[in-house]
Amino acid sequence: MKLTAKDFAAKTGFPLKLIRRMCRTGQLEHWQIGRVYWLDEHKAAATMELYKATPIYTPKEQDRCRIIKRLPDKFTSRTERLKNLIKNKNAASVAAPAAK
């Protein structure tokens, strides 16, 4: 059975923007007549079930995971790392003139 993207979104509960984006990017099989996306209900439902089953991570979550993995154990935050770098730099600049 053929449905418009709007009808498919209302029937399945998926956001209309998501369905239209998937049509534009070629992730959903569709026919476009004018500005209207037409979908085969059974094929689209199967594709959306696969889409729902795959875990999706936003770029922010991925970056946060990478940053946490890169942090050394002795520092808990970026602010503490910066404070430590400034303290070490100040200690080095104070020690350098005394050595000359």
C-alpha cells in the first residue's frame, strides 16, 4: 500500500522530518511526485524497524567519550589540567632566572 510521508509518520509515530530526511538521503525507498514523497508501507516499515534497532550516537556523545578516555587519571577536568599547566609554567619561569 502506498502512503505519503506525512501519512506514514502519523501511522507509525516516527517524526516527519526524519522520514523526509531519510528519503532525501536515499535511506528510504520512495517515489517523489512534485514535493510529496510516496512510500511503500511494508518496505518503509521494515527499513524503519532496522533503523530503530541500530544504536545512534550523537557527535557530542562520541566526543565526550573520546575526551574522557584521553584524560589522565590524576586530572578530573580540563580546568584542573589548565591550572596545573599554568602552575608548572610559572614554576619553570621562576626557576629559570635563578639558574642563570
